[in-house]
Amino acid sequence: WLGDVYKRQVLQKYVQVGASCVVMPSLTVAEGSVVGAMSFVNQSLASWGIYAGVPVRRLRDRSKKLLKFTK
């Protein structure tokens, strides 16, 4: 059982995770996702979404406009 605790979480590019969030082991937060403060992430998250809550749920899509400033 303890082997699962030490599995790696993956945070891809342009991800933002709010303060006091809990991200469970072996999950992926896909590119461009935002997780609100004090959220509990118990599932892998799809890209370019805004998530929050306990447990986390998708609230809406996130704009990709920030990509034009990264080049």
C-alpha cells in the first residue's frame, strides 16, 4: 500500500496550483490547467481547464491567449 504514496505526480507546462491543494499520487495535471486554492485533486485533469473544489471538478475552459506571450 505505501508504494502508492510515493508515486510521482506530473504537472505539465503552464499549470497553476493554488495554495493548500492536495494532489494525490500518480495523477497528471495536464497542460494549461489551473487548480483553485484548497482543492483536493483525486483524478487526472484534462488540459486547459479551470478546476476547484473538494473533490475537484471542472468549472470551465481556460483561454490559451497566454501562449502568444511565451514565444
